[in-house]
Amino acid sequence: MMKRLHIMMLLASVLVPAVTMAGKDFHGKFHYGVEWGVSNTFASWTHCTFQTTEGYVVENRDVEYSALMNANVLGFVSMDISKWVWLSAYSGYTGLKKGEHVIPLTLRGSFALNRTGTANPGAVFIEGGCGFRKGARVSAIARAGYTYRVILSSFMALDLTAGAHLTFSHPDVYDKYSERKVPPEALGVSSSLNTGVFLSMALVF
Amino acid sequence: MCLPTYAAGSGPDVEVGVISSPRSAGAGVSFAPRGNSRSVLRLYADVLDMIGGKHKSPGVKADYHLMFSHSPIQVNDDTHLVLSIGPGVAMGYVSDTDFDHGFAAGVSCMASAALRFSRVPLTVSMDFSVTAGFRATQKSQFDQTLTLYKNGLRRCWIPELTIAYRF
């Protein structure tokens, strides 16, 4: 019950200030918002080593192809550096690949495609940061793409974003002989280089 | 779904939108203003508990609501707020608190707060819907159950965000 109450309060804290700011110019220096969407990591190059319960050392290198869709739900704050450059800090919950959901912390630099900046729709961006997951090493996240901004009102805009992502993560490893997750003390290397595409939309206040 | 009130014949007849939420992802259409009511038909994937990884595959759900709203509240020069509520029906092939999918059907009610913009023909709405119904599952020929569709009631607090284009 308290969790639900907290979420409702969080929603209210996002939306109420936005509505009460109505009438001000949207092109302020600071903005905030929520972004959500889907991503597909279509290729992963994995490398792992571990020791089996019988004492053998197993090394595995593999390329995985997947059509699995992951979801992203992120909150962000952004600051306009100039009329055509702005920086945004993102965090929330995102899926990197099958079985790997992380809490990302990333910084995005957006560059408007014309000199009037955020008044016009198109911008390209690059983004980098890290992802945190319980019981795993920190993952690296890099993204790049294009954002189309629709200014809905003087206090609100809609961003439509498409791009590609490249992540370096440390997935859980399963022993295919015992069909169990390899415990940390038996795990040597576990790394995965993942690439894919994503689509998202965002409400910006 | 966005549900602004229009005088008959004066407003747009059709709105088409995308629904996104931790519980649903899909599309909706609202149409045929008649007096102060508006029909809303939605078809969406039931993705409840998929983000957390509890469920691996989505269900599918459809609902229809007849929404009633008051006159729009002017927020600023280019934005109006429309609050609406209405009864409806819902059905689908969905999972519940267990892991199995099953056919569910019931009566429904939806409340909506929509921001309608005049700069662009878009409406952004936050909706809450509750479904009271039953769900039938069949694990085998001799293992069939009919239970209350618990998630329709327990998860109604999760908002659904709709971004709709007004034609």
C-alpha cells in the first residue's frame, strides 16, 4: 500500500509542478521528464570461464542472436548549455539483454541540427554511462541516436527517439552440465558485448 | 484514452493513440462524439509483471468504455484539461497472480485526465481502469478453474499513459 502511495506521490510531484508552470516559456534552461520505450539487443558476443563442481575449467565463447524485446523506463533532468546543445542525466530501470536488468546512470549530450536549437525538432545525441545490478559487476552503456521533439505546450514537449546501443555487461553464467547458476567463487570471466537498437518516447517538462 | 468533450459536430470525430504503461502497451481509438459521451476502444498487450521478469510472455486484452466528461478546464492559452469517467467491458487472454494465461472477461470502469493541446493535434492522457471479472484457466482436461481476475482489481492503481493524435 505504501509502495503504491509513493508511486502516486511521485507521479503527482512530476505532473503538478509542470501544470503549475503553465504560461512560462518552455525553452527554459532546466527541464525534467520521463522516458520509456523498448529495445532489442540483436547480437551479443559472450565470453565466460568457470569451474564445474567436478573441478574442470570450462571456457565458452559464443555469439548469440536474439529477437527479445526489453523495456526501458527512465527519468531525467536536463540543462541547456546553449541554444543548440543540452546535457541530460538519466536513471531508472532498463534491460540490456535477456536476464540482465540494470539501474543505469548515464549522461546524454544532445546537439540540435540547426542553430535555433530546441525550438526546432531534430537533434542527435550521444550517451554514455554505467549500469548497476545486484550481484554483478558494473556494466558500461553507450547509446547514440536521433530525437524528434514536438513542443506540445509552453510547459510540455514530446520527444520521439530512435537509436543504437552498445553495452558491455557481465551476465550470470549457468553450468550447462549441472544446469545451475555458477556461484561467484567458481566464476572466472563473464563478459558480454551487446549491440542493438531502441525506440523510446519521452514527456519533457 | 483521451476523451475531450466536443459539441456535436464541432470537434474531431476520431482520435487514435498509443498506450504505454507498466501494465499495458497497445493502441486505442476514441470516436463518435454524441452529446457529452465518447466511445473508447482499446486493444493492447497485457505486460503486467513483465518488466520485473515474473512473466515471460504478454497476454492480450481489449476493452470498450463509454466515457462522460465535463467541459474542458483551460490550463493556459494552448492547453485544456479534460476529466472523464465511464463504464465499460473488458476481455482478454491474460495472466493473473499465477503464471498461466487464461480467458478473462468482466465489467470495467475507466477514469481519465487528459491534456488537450491546441498547438498540435495531440492529446496526452493518464488513465486508470479497473476490471471486475473472472478468469478461466485450463491446465488439463480435468483441471479447469474459474477464479476472480485479481489483477483487474489489485493493479488498477497503475496509470496508463496515452498519446493520441486527433483527426
